[in-house]
Amino acid sequence: MQDVIFEKGIKHTAHGLNFYMTYFDDIAKVLPREAYCFVVGGWVRDRILGDPVGYHIDIDLLVTCDPRETAKKLAERIGGSYFEFEKKGLLRRPTIATVVLRLPPYKYRFDFAQIKGKDIEKALIEDLLSRDFSANAMAVSIDDLLSIGAKQTIIYDPAHGIEDLEQGLLRPISFKNLEEDPVRIIRGFRLAVEKRLSLTEDFYEFVERKRRLIKKAPVERISLELFKILRHKESHRILKDLYKHGVLQMLFPDTERWKEVKDQGEHHIYPLEDHVFKVMEALERVIEERDVYLPAELLEDFGKMEVLGEFSDIELLKLSALFHDIAKPHTFEIRDGKVTFYGHDKLGAKIVQEYGKIYKWGESATKFVSRLVEEHLRPFYLRESLFKSQLTDRGRANFWRECQDIASHLFLHAIADAIGSGDEEEEIGKLLKTIHDLISYKREKLSKVPTKPLLNGNEIMQILGIGPGPLVGEIKKALEKAQLEGRVSTREEAVEFIKGYYESLKQGGSCE
């Protein structure tokens, strides 16, 4: 906490705090001469806490002019992108005008909303008191921030957020405010971990009574909060708290059944609900140390996929860890005296697809998570094959043919899954050797296999004397697989292969 002197009831004078950033100068230059502008929320809170700025910088601003015109001018001035959205159900700040600027690794987001009223200070205070938590209900005038060497800053703090921060508390301003916008419930759990604050007991009591409200919140905003959670380095803690208080179960009803599975069989030492969060915790460590486990060429594109505008495949990997065993309660059986979950990988992938549609993650992101869930057991099957001397080059090639684009994620996921299952060091070592074996095969043998089909569709039709149709695609796919497995490496071999494959199809009655 920085040096803050309390004055009156709602204003404080802060000495030595630096709220300045260079883009405030640009904002001041695009504001109409008579307009007022206030920086509110997280930027003010984090400067008071002394938190580092980080790579994702979100600035909330209240203006007395048209927020759309101001944001459009700022976007043009700094080279950012502009969009706007409506906050349904909220009477205050219904229209948010946003400017996003990407300067990798930094991403800036400026959200502009409007306050109205003859008494600007009164309107500002009313707006602040309509927000979620006292720590987010502070504001400073941009005029006070336009100098790096500003000696003092007036902070508007009608909800006594600074006092709460000094006590390490994250306190709701009112439960009515949370009821009006239930997404704030999820945000509270996130901010408590992010900012090392303690939520008040009455907040938890409110959640116990009213957690079903979250089902009425806009799904897009729920997803935004979820991915902000997943972006945090300790997202497992936040998600575990959401689960403990029943909020996660409201969002993803299948998680309600985790507690049914106390015994996961011989390969696990933890009940399912503990296992899931242990895997997530381990995965966060493994992601941080990924260079230890995987070579640079396999990590070249890791973290570069764009998801929902501001997130990446790292968040998707962590989401897959949350859901990797989601179908275990549905598939629980005891066969020959052993606990089994046959098919939980495939059913889990389908459940993920449904959640992706509901929460509008987008087709590519949903498919990515679904595939990781469906394939999450594969590294363990390959480990078993390798140490029984049953893993062939064909099996290795099949893995790369089917999983190359998710291989790095799948390997990291498997390592975390083994740790979170309580595997012994020997078994984890075998898994790492399996991963190394697959990577060595790709590097030493697969790289020599032609990457393009040796025959195209027209050539296949001409050689076999057949017309266009699905059959051509099937033959071409079979040829590609044979190339990848090293069974075909020249054009001559490719011609012989497709002739033999076509004959076998005819004999089997699969084609005309």
C-alpha cells in the first residue's frame, strides 16, 4: 500500500503515487475541451496496491462526452482497433466503447463509458457506488495524471476501498449490485486470488444463497471471466474455490458428479475431484517449465493461437485439464473386480463440444479442447506399448499423423496428468522416455518422409480410370497415410500402392 492521506468522506490525497501512462496524454488530446474524464477501477486499485503493470493492461474510463466518438478518435490516433458492445440489463454505462492495441507481448484495452448529470462529482460517486467491490470503486481525474512527477493525486473513494485494501479485504459494495450483474460473483473469486485479498464472509454467504443467479448471466461475459481465470498462473486455486462454493457446478453441471467417484482404480491415488485440481496445479508448473520437457522445435507455435481476441492455446490447454475426466462419472463401471471408465475420453470430448457451443468459445477453440480431451490417454497407451516392446514405427507415425498439431499440448497435459494421479517417479520417467522416443522418431525418420502426396486427385483418377467422387479422396488419404508410415516413398511405389488399394476395395465390395 502506498502513502494515502484521508480527507473528508469520499476523497483522499495520495502522495508519491504514479498513476501515469503515456496513452493518457493521447486520451487527453482527443477529448472535447469541455469534457471530463476519470480513470476508474483496476488501474487505480493496482497502483495503490503497488502491483506490476504486466502484459495485459486494462483501463476503464468514464467520460462526460460521447464515449464512442472519443474511443474512435483514440483508436485512429494510436493505431488501435475499435468496437463497442451493450451491457444488457445494466442501466448505467449501457454502451461500452473499446479500443484494443496490441504491441506484443503487451496488449492494451481502453473501455470508455459515459456519465451524465449537471453535478459531475455527484454523478461520478453514484457510478462508483453501482460497481462490484469497494476496491474497484475508486477514480482519479485524468487531469491529475498527466505528469509523471505529479506530487499528489485526488482519489474519489465513496465505498472506502482504500480502507478495505489496507485490511486485505475484497468487499462487495452491495449485494444488490451483485444480483444485477451475477458475473461479478465469478470476478470476485478471480480478484481475490489475483490481488491476494480475502473475500468477506457475507460474500460467501450470499454465494451460497444466490449462486443460481449465475445461470442468468450472458454466456459471452461468463466465458470472458473464465478465460481471465485460466490466464492466471494459479488458475487452479480460483477454479477450486468456485467448485468449493458450488459456482463451477452451476456453469458446468457435469462437474457436480465429480464427488461420486471416490475410487479411480489402480492408476490413481486421489478421488476424482481432488485429482482434477492436482492435474491443473501440476500443469501450471509444467507449462512454466516446458523448456525442460520439450525441445524448441515442438514449442515454436506454443501459445501463439488467438482465442476470443485476447487469449491463447495455453488457456485452452488448461481448460482441457479441467475437463479431461469430465465423463468419468458417466462411464464408471466395475468389470472383473476392477474400476473402469471405458470411453470416458470420447464422451468427454462430446461434453466439451456441448459446453463450447453453449458458451460460444468458437469452433476452432472448442475443437482444440475437445481433441485434447479425446486424446489425453494416448501418451499413456504409447508408454505401455513402448515398454512392452510393442510400439512400432507405424504406431509412431500414426500418432504424428493424427496429433501433430496438438502434440506439445498433449505431452504437457500427460506429464501433468501423471503427476496429478500420484504416479511414481519410475512411471513418470517412462512417460518422459516415451515422449522423447516419439520426438526422436519425428526428427530422425519422419522428416525424411515426403510431406506432400506423391499423387494428386487428377492423377489418381487418370491412373485408375475412375471419375470424381468420395472414392478419390479415400484413396488419396490412404496414400498419405502409407507415405507417413514409410511404406511408400517414391512415385512408382505410390502408383503400385493405389492400384493395389483400389483392387482390395473392389474385392471387398466397397466401391463400384
